[in-house]
Amino acid sequence: MYICSECGEGSTKWLGKCPSCGNWNTFVKHEMGGKGSKRKKTRVSFATERLSKAKELDTMRMPTGMPEFDRVLGGGLVKGEVVLLSGPPGIGKSTLLLQGIHKHTTLYISGEESSAQVKHRAQRLGVDLASIVFSETTQLESIVQGIAELQNKPDVVVVDSIQTIYSLDVESTPGSLAQIREVCNQLTQLAKKHHIPIIIVGHVTKDGDVAGPKTLEHIVDAVLTFEGERVSHLRVLRAKKNRFGSTDEIGVFEMKKDGLQPVADPLAFIGETGDIKTAGRAVVGIMEGQRPFFFEVQALAVQSNLAVPRRVVKGVHYNKVLLLLAVLQKHVRLKFGMYDVYVNVVGGVDVKSPAADLGIAAALISSVKDIPLARSTVFTGEIGLLGEVRKGFRQGKIEQEAKRLKFKTMLSAQNVSSVKDLMKKLQ
Ligand code: TYD
Ligand code: MG
């Protein structure tokens, strides 16, 4: 069997392009194993029930004790839900979970660290050890049976990480696509059967190319991503999918000596220092859920020697940058075709709000024209294909916050009508 490492699409033949997600060279071969297929051959009867008579879903929340974590979960964990927490190694996933779950009796299954290591860390974090039961077992069938036989079921189960757990039903090595899919499927059944929330940790590499967590996204109830750069201490927790809550809210943390601490400062992502006279950066104001936040977008445009100039984008949508470059080329005659362009958001976070458009465009103009922008100016607003500037989501609230934080100027749809106008205002 061949499985697409991007979206999980299966095929009996190798395919160059995935028919489901359109990515190239993503099909990886998998041995599916004999036993696993046995299940599919058993016939089951067709069962129906009246929806009106169906059992009510228990959506009572179990708060984690970390408000930033709860905010992203939608108020806390829900019984029987499966949460996939993904992020690059070393970002702080295990730390977040240890800090977040100790209010409940927890079964902590770790194939990554020994009990002594986890204990050491838990003590450092000031976590209540009494509520945690630890297991190093990484064999799925044994975990499933073990939990079924437990007299006192835990309130929460943590599996750290899915890449270390293996099923006897699958022949390939732990961490392979076939393994993690099987493990995820069975853990999901386990969660539903015993009404216990299970949090599964999944590692992804920086460029997300390890075949893995992505293919599990449709199986689980919620997918949380933990992002940030290891060099900076800021971490953003985001819900990519959430059956029991919104996907708007983010949780912001700082990694300190004694673990993750909540960050409420909307200016946390803006560096304090740096030469104000350098061109190519702009402060953008956007809404993240109910809260306004400010980010620094940097752009660098340098003359290109390549036939097809380079575009390297991090932190904002790649296609968004292409679109803005095209709009600027068309409406203010900036010849970006001659430039390599790099765009980055400071702090290693993702800024996906369309209200960042105006700031990205400003940073691009600033770099190519070599006009430094004042740090006391905030940009917020969407840009359309005609070069028009549109009001961003809850612009009023951002403006209020910008005033409170003593930004001197705010450029938005209110005072900038188009990219042409933006260019004039920047010069
Ligand atoms: P960890 O939770 O082990 O990451 P993951 O599970 O995502 O791989 O966190 C790893 C990093 O966090 C490690 O480099 C040390 C740092 N850290 C702190 O700075 N302070 C702390 O209190 C803890 C527990 C870890
Ligand atoms: Mg870990």
C-alpha cells in the first residue's frame, strides 16, 4: 500500500501526484501486515438508531489549570476526546502536558523518557506527582488491555509520543505511517469506549516533512500545534482543528526556567531592540481570537541573478506574498520580477490573518525603496486584487489597543485607500 504523507490518501500503486491533496512525490510505501486486514473481512450487521434517542454527548469541560491551554481547547478537555498535540522536537510539548494535566489523575505513557527523567522534570515544574501514574510501555495492545483492566480509570491519558508506540498488527517499524495510523485509530477507539480524553503527542520536523501527524488529523477530534523558535522563548499554541471549540484562539507562552508561563502582553512578539533606521520591517496589528496582537513582519528584496527570482516565505502564506507582489507590481509599478524576495515573521510564529496584508505590503515597499518605517506605526487591513485596502476584522478593537500601547500612527482602510496611496504615505 502507498500512503500520501501529506494527507493520508491511500493507493495500491505508487503515484507521482496525490489525487487528493495535489502534492508531488508524497507517496510512501507501507507494509500493511496480515493481521490488520483480518478485521476488515468480518461482517457486521447494519445498525441504526433514532437520533432523538441517542445518548447526549457529555461536553462537560475538564479545565487543565492552564488558562492559555484551556482557551485553545475551547474551555478544557472533553471526555472521550482525542487531542493531537504536534510540534517540532524540543519545543515544549512534554512540558506543556506535565504542567497542564496534573490537576487530574493522569496516566502518562512515555516512550521518550524514563520515569526518573519525567519525575525530575515534574518536580522542577512544581507538578503534583501524586496524581500521575507513569508507564514506559510502548506496545499498543498491552496499553489498550491495561487501561481496560484498570479498576480506577485515569481522568486523562497522555501518550508521548505516537512515534514510539507500535502495534503487533502492523509489521513496519514504530513511527512509520502504517504504525502511527493504526496506533491513532486504536487509541481513538479506546478514548471513546472509556470516555477518557487522550492527548497524543506527535513530532513534526520544522518543514513538516516527516510522514506523520498530518495524516492523523482527520482521525482525531482536535489538532493543536505548538510553534515558535527554540532560540526565542515565546511559544504559540494554536488549534488547527477542534470539534469541541473554535480554532481562532491562540495560547501564548514563554518558556522559562520553571516551565511555560502565560504571556498576555500583545507586544510580546515585537523585539525591543534593533536599528530603527533599517528598511524592510513593519508592525502589523491583527486579531487572534478575541485578543489583538502585534507582530513584526520583515521583508528583504534584493536584485536577483536568477531567471526565476527566489521567493522565500516564513510565517505568512506563500501565495499571499505572491499575490501582494503582483498587486504592487501592477498598481505601483514596483518591478519585483527583478528581485529575490524573503518574508519572515519575527518569533517563528504564523500570522495567517488577512489583516496583515497592508503591513506585508508596507514591509515589501520599505525594503525595495529603502525607506525605513517608524516602529511607532501599526498597519492593519486587507489588500484586494485591485490594490484596494479593505477593513480588517474588528479594526476598531485593534485601533483601541494600539492607542493604549502608545503607537503613534495606525495605517488602515480608514486613512489608506489603496496600495498607491500606501506608497505615497510611506515616502
Ligand atoms: P520538552 O517539553 O522536552 O519538548 P518536547 O516534548 O516538545 O520535545 O522541552 C524541551 C525544552 O524546554 C528543553 O530544551 C528545555 C526547555 N525547558 C525549559 O527551558 N524550562 C523548563 O522548565 C523545562 C521543563 C524545559
Ligand atoms: Mg517530549
